[in-house]
Amino acid sequence: MDSTLYDRDYYQWLSETAYLLSEGRLSEMDVPNLLDEIEAMGKSQKRAIASYLRVLLLHLLTWTYQPEKRSGSWRSSIRNARTALAERLEESPSLKPYPETVLPQCYRTARANAADETGLSLTTFPKESPFTLTDILSEEFLP
């Protein structure tokens, strides 16, 4: 089996691909792997948005349902997740509708994680998000 540069040395492949692109030497490029990488980059952006949204929802739930355990670190975690999410959406404005699309799925996971983390019954937490996306993303919002 022939091993390609992509398989042998990913960083070198990236460097060579960037060089070939900058030189306009498109016919020499490893197009199939380049296409795979570009698609993976898009998926990675979506995964990052969903991940930050899940963390944010988890901490909003724990903030709401365990008020006696509120701390500066929880507030900081909420701020950090909001900031990271806002940065991703600013970098890729075409993904601004994406959080609304994945909110139900992210909330289900955050709800289950909140039950695990707090030791409270899953039924303690509403089946659907009690927070609007506007509230979730608002820097000032704390339930």
C-alpha cells in the first residue's frame, strides 16, 4: 500500500498544501484529502458550538436548581462558555442559526448531566429548556 504524505506527516502535508495553493499549483495538490480536511473543519466548528452550548446550559441549570452552591467559579464558567460561543459565531456568522437548531439536543444532554452532577432527580429539571436562546447567550442573564 502506497503511503501518502498526508498519512505519513500531516503537518508537512499541511505546509506543502498551503505552499502549492499560494503558488497556484492546483494540479499538484492532494485534492481528495484537502476536501476531507475542509469538511472536517466545518464539522469541528459545529461541534465546538454545540459543546459550549451544552456546558452553558449545564451551568445555567445547576445555577438555577442548586442556588445554595452558587460560586464565582460557576459564574466564571458561564461567562467563559458564552464568550467562546460568541467568538465561534463571530468567526463564522453563517453558523448563527446553528445554536437554535441544536438547542433541544444540547439541552437533553445538559439536563442529564445536571442530574448526574447535582445528584438531583432528572425530573427536577424541565424536559424542555426553560431558557430562551436570547437569554442563554446574553452576558447579563443569570436565572
